[in-house]
Amino acid sequence: MGKGKPFLEVLASAIHEDYRFPFLEVFAFLYALGTFVFASFGVTITAQGGTSEAIVYEAITPLLSIPLFIFIILVFKNIAYGLGSDLEKGIIQTYFSYPLKRRGILTAKLLSALGVALLIFLGIQISALYILAPDIVLPQLDTVLLMYAANLSYPLLIAGIMLLLTLKLRRGGITLVAGIVLYFAMSIISAIATVIAFATESPLALQIISVISPSLALQQYYLGIFDFWTPAFSEVILYTGASYVVVAFVFFLGYTYFSRRLNL
Amino acid sequence: MKRWTALLGRGGTVLIAISLALFLVSLIPPWQLGSGDGITEVPAGTFSPLNNAPPFFQPLKSYYDTVLTPQQGVQMELTANGTITAYILEVNTQTIFNWISEQQQVPAQDLNVTRLEEFLQAHPNSIGWQQEINKETIEHTYIPTKVTNVTIVYSNPSSENIGVNHSYRQKSFIAPGNKVRNIALWTTPIGFILAIPWLANLWKQRKQH
């Protein structure tokens, strides 16, 4: 038997567990509803004098708000409860009997937990953008993709941290709470960083935050809220790239722990 | 085979869920973002953007300039006491004045009707809608197909001064209702076709257990 079939077996089993009927349908419904309802607050009068990229930014920002939160809840549920309960109940040990390396098993679990959720999230969002403002999606595709990349990096980072916590604690409940706390902590940390930046008139605090949450740099690039910091477009790309390096490192730690240190 | 049925079936149920959300979205009524009523005096042989200034401030100009999206529209009612042409242009008034000033080497506030014609010849894509009004009242709702600046301009090539009464309501829609409803109407049957074999399987299995 090739490696492909056991991988698909684990993936199918993970998808079956993570998206039991009607979980997937409820989340798809909420994604679609959230996307359209909040999109209506779209472009404000401030876009009038702005560039077309700034208009795109202002159009997509409200579109992202609630669906991104729904995406995070779904991913947290899948990682904390899905993987957590698999570890608690010993289902992971069953997978170890498959002719598949440990990293293959974790990849299948993450593809289900993160990949499918991301696919539905992006599928609905981009389709909605195409329905609502067809002129935005195609001509400004690079801006649209950059916005999604910048806004998704922090949730992915928390997902990585949750993966580590789940593997370490082997429990879903505590990890889920930690993930939600971490997610909301970012808004508090951003507020503190903003106060510090204003007080010192130095963008350092905001730049540090941008390394893990590049949406802040992107917001500053398009809207220019602070006078003392105007990042260049290349700088925004750099922050986004750096944030994904951090995300990749956290997932690498997760893979290393799962492959070598997890005693099951 | 069973796995393919499950995969297609779940795809179908997801399509049904999304269609349901789209149906709900299409049922939400629009809400008003802003409105304006007033009169714009258009002297003979000139053009003028819709003036929002109250009648006693008419010498002051407060032109109607806004940004609309495919989710926002302007519903208007225009009444003229002569023959004029009303345009909805997908630019802001400043763009028109700047173009006249730069291209025609004349002061920006030269509102001669030929300047507008020259601008429209140079920018035919900027015309979102146009209609001749001949001593009558017309109603029109304009919803752009893209995110765009919008202004309303009256052109009076006649030799008489004309007053145009306007009443407009800017509205915001959750989504372009017809478009969203059509998508939902197409995806719902596809979803059911995909989901029925899987749902039937599920029903059989539940019955057996």
C-alpha cells in the first residue's frame, strides 16, 4: 500500500470528526451571512479622495470582521477539541498503526482542522467580493490577497500556539480558553502599543506588534492613522513575510514535538 | 463510492446552507444613508452639478459628491421647469473642474455647457446614466456596478434659465438583492441534487440502527 492511501484514510477520518453533520453547514451559513451583512458597511466617504487600493482596503475590512472571528472559533474547536479529544481518547495511537510517519498524521489532522476551514472561509469571502464588487477582485487581486494574508497570520499564529498547548497538555478545554484569551489579548496589547507609540512618538512598539500582526502595518499603510509612522509597501510585505516565518516556526515546533517528543 | 457520495453530499448541504444565507440576505430591506431636497438653478447655456445648498444660500455651492458601491444606490426624483439633460457621472465634481481647467486652459469654474460636452467626449465611460427632462418629473434609482465616485450634473443648452427641483435618498442594501437571489435560486437545486443520495444513505443507516 502506498503512502497516499493511509494519508487519505487519516484525512477522511479527521474531516469526518471535525465536521460532523451539521457543523460544516452551520459554519458555512454563518460565514455567508456574516460576510454579506457586514459588507454593507463597506466603503465610507473617506474613500472618496483615496487611491483604489485604499478603497479596496476599506471595502474588505468590514467584510472580514465577523467571518474571521467565526473562522477562528472553527479552527480553535478543531484543534483544541478535535486533536485534544483524539489525544485524550487514544485515537491518535490508532493512527500510529498506519504505515504513515507521525508528521503525515499531523499534516492530515491540520489539513482537516485548518485547511478545510480556510478553504470555505476564503471561498465564500472571495465569491462574495466578486458578487458585491466585481471591479475589486480582479484588478486589485494582489491587494485583496495581501489583506487576507495580513489578517490571517495572527489567527494562524494562535492556532500554532494552540497546537503546541494541545500536544503538551493533551486536553482541549484549557487550550480552547487559552486560545480565546490570546486572540483577545492582541487587541489589548495593540491598544497599549498605540498609547506607548503616541507617548514616545516612536513607532517601535507598533513595529514590534506588526511582526506578529501585520494587519496593523497594512492599516497604517492604507489609512495613515499615525503621523510618525508611514510604512512603505515593501515594509508591509516584509512584516507579513516575517509574521509567516513566526507562524511557520511555531508549527515547526509543533511538528517536532509531535514527531519526537510526544510519548504515546 | 460511499466516500464520494459523502463528499458530494456534504458539498450539497453546504451549498444549501449558503443559499439559505443568501435568501435571508436578499430579504433584508435597504436602509437610508442620507437624503436631500432642494433646487438647483442652471443658467442658460451652462451646466451645474446638483447643488445641495438651501435656497437662501444658493450663491454658495455645495455640490452632491459621494462614493457608491454596488450595495449603495441613490433614489432620486427630478423636476425641471424647462428642457435639460441630467447626468449621473462616475467622477466627483472636482475631477470635472480640474479637467476643464487643465485641458481647456480656462478657469475651472467656467460652466459653459460646451466644456461639459468636451469632458464627456473625453470620458465617455464616466456617464453612469443620462436622461432628458422636459418640463416633467422623473424618478430613477441608480446603483453602480463598482465602487465609484458619483455626482449628478444638469446640462442646460437652451437659452432660458432653468430650475431643477431634486429629492434624493441614498440607500444601502445588504447585497444586490436580485443577483443574490438568483445565485441562491441556482445553487439550491444543485445542492439538493448533490445531497439527496447522501441524505438517503444517512436516513437508511439511522433506520437500521
